[in-house]
Amino acid sequence: MNKTVILVAGPTAVGKTAAAIRIARMLGTDIISADSRQCYREISIGTAKPSAAELAAARHYFIDSHSIASEVNAAMFEELAMGYAAEIFSRHDTLVLTGGTGLYIKAFLEGMDEMPPVPATIREAVRAGYAEHGLSWLQAQLQEKDPAFYATAEIQNPHRLIRALEIFEATGQSITAFRTKTARHRDFRVIKTGLELPKEMLHANIHARVDQMMAQGLVEEVRSVLPWRHHNALQTVGYTEVFDYLDGSSSLASALEGIKTHTRQYAKRQLTWFRRDPDLRWFDARSPEALEQYVREQLSRK
């Protein structure tokens, strides 16, 4: 096993892109993005996509690779990322995997778990409940019935909540119970690292980023994708709040505050997800040299 994946994980706004680029340049290799929204060409501001300069600094895969008109999920990402890895490994001994979508990272490193079938009657009942009562109903149902899933879920994303509720109603078990199967064999070694910051600093980064998104034209970007507003990728933080503003059901100020609040909550759930992995080594995002030194040491132990 002479090929190695270096994972740079962590919450939103912690500085993963900059750290991943440093590692990729140090090793002379490429980056696979594990972000469920940055693959869409039409949405760049609200997804905090790497800048043109950052994309030029190191080759990125799964950035701007799809149109918002198409649906991408974790199973598709697994297949795509394995193809990307084969291409990169044909030229290099290492690659960098970075992003905040835990399920996509898991899909690439371990494979996707098979989920039990859901009867059509249950699927229809859950979707009818969501259509009638909205996102808050889904959240309340899962908080009560599947708290293990809810603790780390992207709770602003109805697509994922619907799926989890369908599985619970069909089996009486948490969707997390079906995510514990043996990982698939991969023909590469993995060095797992994560970036963290003190909570106050991370929150300040989040607030500054959201303000920057607004200044860059987030409202105009959201308006441009209104025809796809029910698309899974847009049922997420930064888009749902602005859709409410455009509908006239909230003010711009409350939309801005909502994005900041929901992004902080999302960052907390990301950290909960990643910290369940005992093999992930954490580093202060303010000290990239320590991360680079660790990667060098681990690679020297091949």
C-alpha cells in the first residue's frame, strides 16, 4: 500500500481550504473536495467556494463539476471520488481530501452502507406530513424518535431528515444503526487530521464570512436559483433563509441573523460528527506548521 490520502476535516469557516492547499503544494499533489454543495457551478457565494486564486494554487476535484439542475448524493460522490483518486494516484503517491460533509468523507474512505427498503405507504405518509406541517415538524419528529441522528444531522436539510424519518418508521431503528457496518477495503492508507479553533474565534469567523457573503451578492445569487429552490442542495443554510426573505416572510436583517445562527449550529454538529472518530488527529488552525510536520512524520513511516 504505497498510496496515501491526507484528510483535512473540520467545521465550516475553520480554514480547511487554506490548510489543504498548503499540504497539497507541500506534496505536489491535488485536492478532492468533500463538500456536498461546492460541486454546483451556479452557487458559489453561499457555499464559500474556494476563490479563483485558491483554485489556481492547487488542482481541485468536485468543484464546479455539476449543474444545480442535477442531483448529487453521497453514493454518487463515492463513485466519482474513487475515479478522481485513481486519476490522481496515477500521477502522485498522495492526495488531499478536504471538506465538511461528514457523510461524503465517510463514503469515500469507508464506502456507503446499504439502507433497508422503505414501503411506499410510509414514504408517502412522511412526505405528506412534511408538505402539510413543514420543516419544524420533521425536526420535532426526529428529535423525539431518533435523537442519535438528530444530534449530528444537518437539521435545515429536509431531504436528509425525511430519509431518516422514513428509515425509523420502516424499521423502528435509528438510521445511525445502519451506518456501523464494516468499512470497505480501500487500496490506500489514510492520515486523518482535523482543524479546530476556540469557539469564540470560530463564531467570529462564521459571522465575518456571512457578512462577506452578503456583501458579495448572496441575495442576488439566491434569486438566480429560485427555479431550483426545492432542490436538495438549496434546502440548506444560507439559501433557505434568503428564500424566506425573497418570499416576504422575513426581513433581510432577520435572514442575516438566521444564517449566522444556523451556521454556528451546523459547525457544532460537524464537530460532533468528526470527534466520534478516534483516529482523527486535531490541530489548531492557527498553527499550520504543526499540521504539516505531522503529515511529513506520518508519511515517513510508510
